[in-house]
Amino acid sequence: MSTPFPFTAVVGQDDLRLALLLNAVSPAVGGVLVRGEKGTAKSTAVRALSALMPAVPVVPGCRFSCDPAAPDPACPDGPHEPGAGVGRPARMVELPVGASEDRLVGALDIERALSEGVKAFEPGLLADAHRGILYVDEVNLLHDHLVDLLLDAAAMGASYVEREGVSVRHASKFLLVGTMNPEEGELRPQLLDRFGLTVEVAASREPDQRVEVVRRRLAYDDDPAGFATRWADEEAAVRSRIVAARELLPSVRLGDGALRQIAATCAAFEVDGMRADIVMARTATTLAAWAGRTDVLAEDVRQAALLALPHRRRRNPFDAPGLDEDKLDETLEEFGGGSDDEDPDPDGPGPGGGDGDGGQPPSEGPAEGAGDTGARPEAGEGGEPETSGGGSGERQPARAAEPFRTKVLSVPGLGEGASGRRSRARTEHGRTTGARRPRGALTKLHLAATVQAAAPHQRARGRSGPGLVVRRDDLRQATREGREGNLVLFVVDASGSMAARQRMSAVKGAVLSLLLDAYQRRDKVGLVTFRGSAAEVALPPTSSVDAAAVRLESLPTGGRTPLAAGLLKAYDVLRVERLRDPARRALVVVVTDGRATGGPEPVALAGRAARLFAADEVASVVVDCESGPVRLGLAGQLAGELGGTAVTLDELRADSIAGLVRDVQGTSRRAA
């Protein structure tokens, strides 16, 4: 798109715009992660920011955008003599989700290195983004090792490429912006912490504001150039303000009082490490410069906390993001006494207020609520009260027990799915296990195999002395073995025989523990439940394990046990997922006591449904929830028909003395 949507024409999203502008003033803030649903102007605002960035002077002909006033002494295209340069607009480089490591950090031309002896380096996106913006849409879907490389470069201000004995280093300082939809999965806490600021965005529920969004978008689509011209004065004013704030920033004073408030706030919210304190200090300083002040006030510290701390408080994916603003205000007030840099006037603007220049009005998110459903209690199986499947008025759902560390469950064999941490797979990263001819561009050279392939042909190629003539047909790609993520599909029995509160609490705790394990191993998860007379997909397969945890927490119980319906529903989910992602292998976890009472011939139908999984060689495990001194062993029988294994709740624990096989037992053909 030649004419970007004007930044100042974005309606609402005050926190998003402020966070982007602060990073434009000072990239040392550490970038911004934008979380929110689709269609909330995340990408529009980021692309619009690039047009606001001041022009960048560069050394003519330098592929790494060196500053002519202070060129990088280690630039691969250098050395450069300081002097006048040429100006160009600041770049916005987009990193696609499917990008390879070579595309991100750059690549060595292996063919030229072997055949011509030339150490040729092709810069990657990290070089293109130097002194500009690097934008990663759907950053939560990016492979972990790429996110690590990205954040390492952002933190160090340089990118290092070391491969096949050749080492290249170049400067890479950029404004990092990532956007994500939390429903598609979370980033690991270690990666979340590396983003300086985070903002939550949501579509406005105000009709007038929504009308204005549509009006401006339609006007822009009809005439992009004309629409941009109408906002040119506002754009120029913001651009000038960015330049002025950059010039003022070195003069801003961060007093001891503000530092005490920053340290006290991070301690009060139990934030790990010291990165939060440093980011808050830089953000508060930048806020003061943006407001045209040389002193940091309490309001700057408060705004910095709201932007820098919410994502650092999440210890696991089930923690709700956000910050308790009442607690924040109490902490700032408690440690605000004696500050040498805040306004002592009690009638002046408070911690949450602005002075008309630097403040941004807080955005209001939509209120969320949850309704309760219930069912008519009846006499159920096993002496447990239960309900009919279609009734309303179930008992209050049991709360999940405390999650625990589970044994490792994995799919047997060798897969080729998305990178993860559960089952063995052929991947781009991991230990080298062999070599093959490259399919497309060569990425990982297997040097020994290449030499072996070229050696028999040296005489025919006229080589009689030292050295080796290598042709393209001789090149061999290294094959590597690592770990993949799987689809973990939970099939949970919510019938009356499972409805005892103590038992259901333990069951939910076990599933919650497995969900946490799936999050750590980068799996997709799905949830099928069955009760009464039918089964339902409580959560279609997704990367958002916290969404599964929410559905699990409110899971109603009662009614008969339509085990066959639950298995058939799960089988249908797997069939659809195979069409969407054939490479991702599935692990089915059935959580039940093994009883089958719903529908005609329930036991026979359940057995036939289970044998469908065995016929398709689907890896499965049955978590046996049967309790009491006398046990029927129905879960074990079900596991046998599934072609999997059965474990009790106690055996599921990693520290259980009963133990658990580390690989799910599949069919003998698949294991072979």
C-alpha cells in the first residue's frame, strides 16, 4: 500500500498509540507487544507509525544502514569513513510467521563458498530493520528459536551469524513491535518478559466511536492520498514532537523519589528479575520527555507501570493478565513521600491524571460476564445425583485441584510436525542424524556427506592434485532430529458417575496439569466433553491452553455416560484436523472411569468407537478416574480397545512411585 493510513487518524486505542510513540522516541524502552482480537487496528497503527518516523541518514551503498556520523567499525560492508550521508525514510520490515532462520539473520552462500572460495553473506531481515521498525504479526505463532534470535538481537543491538567456519556480525537496532491474538496461544513467560511494553486492545463498544471508525476507513479506501492530505498537519505535528522529545530525552532527570516508587511497585507486584525496574525507569523518563518535561513525576511512574508490568506478572498461562490499579495507587502513595520530583499540590493532577500534554486517557475495555446454568437433580448412577443431558440447573461446578507436574506422554514413532517439545520428529534444529539431497534451497550443509559424494568424481572432473571440485549435485542437506508439538485432544467424562465434587475436583486438576504441560511443550489442545445423552466440542483445537482452562473450570456435570458419543465426537474432530494440518500428530487423552451407560447397547458401541482409533493408529491414553476399594477395571479395558494405555490419577504425577511409561503404547506396526 503506497499511502499508509495516517497514524493520527486512528480512532481510540490511546494506550496502543502512546506505547508506539514512546518506542519511537526511545527504542531503548524495548519494543511493544500488542495483544488483542482481530480487527482492532493493531497492524494499521504499526504501519502508520513508520510514516511518522524521521528520515534516517545512511552511508551510501551500505547494505546495513550505517550512520554516516558514527559508522559501525565492524560493518561487513565497511570500513566507512565518517562523513555526509544520504537520507531515506525509516523502514518498516515485516517478519512473516513462516520465515526461516536464514531469512531472519541472513545466509551464507554455501555454493559460492565451496565452488569459488568466496565467503559471501546475504543480509537478512535483522539487517534490513536496522534503525527502523521490525514488525512481527502473530508473534505467538512464530517458532520459539526465531523469537529467541529476534529478542537477542533487539537486546544486544547486534546480530551474529556463525556457520560453517564463517563469522559475521552487524549492528541491528530497531523498534520491535509484535502483535498477537491471545486466543491463538500465548508466548512463554520468558519471551513475554523480553518485550518492554504491552497493551491490550479491543474494539470499542461505543456506537459513536464505531461509526467514526467506519467513516474514516471508507473515506481512506475511496481516496487514500486525499485522506492522508487532510491529516497532513496532524502528522507533521506528531513527527515534530517525536524529534523534540528525542532531543529533550538526555536532559530528563529521574530522581531518587521516582526510583523508589519504581522499585516499590515492582516489588509489590512480585515481578521476577530486574528487567521490569529498568524498563519502567526508561519508560517513565521517555514519558516525561514526550510531555516536554525534564523531571519524572508520579503520573509518569504510574503510566509506565500500566504499560510495563501486566505481562510480567503472568507466571503460567492460566494467570489473568492485568494490573490491580488500586494496589498500584496505594503503593505509589505510600512511597511517594519525600519525593524530590513530584507535584506536592494535593489539588493538582493525581497519579492517574495528565497535564494536557503527556497524559493519555485510559482506554475502557468491555465488561465481561459469565452466566450460570443449572439442571434438575435426579438419582444417578453410582448413587451420585445427576441430571438429564438437556436439563438446566446443574450444581455449581467443582473447582479444579492444584495442578501438578505430570509424567511425559508422547506419540511413538518419528513425526514431521511443527516444532515443539513433546514427540520425536525430523526438524530444522536438533541433533544431526543423517544427510539427504536438498529439496529446494540448501540450509544446513552436511560437509562429510558432501565430500563423500564429490570424492569419487574428482578424476572425471580433471582434478589430479590437492583440493576438491564440488558441484551442486554433490551438496547434501543435513537431516536433524528434534521435537515436535502435537494435538492433545482431551475427551472428558462429565457424567453423573464422575460428579462427586472431590473426584471431579481431582479430575479437573489432572486435566489442568496436562494443559499446563501441553503449553510448555507447544502443543495445540482441544476439549470434548460427554454427559447425559450427547457429546460436544467444548473447545475446538487451538493453541490457547488458557481458553481450554476456562472451559474446563465451568464444566457442568451430571447425567448418564454416553462414552461412545464422546469417542465418536473426538474421532470426528481428529478427522477434520488431519485435513487442516496433516503433519501434526495427535495424542488423545480420555479422562473417565470407563463406564458406558448412555444410548442403546452402550458398552458395545463404545468398544466399536474405540477400535476406530486403534485402526487409525492414533496414540491414546486413558486416565482412570475410578475410585473406591472395589474397582471394575473398565478404563483398562477401554485403553486396550483404543490400542493405548491406562494410568490412574496418582500414576499421572511425575513423582509417582507407581511410574508411567514415557511413550504412549501404540500399535506394534507404528512403534516399529
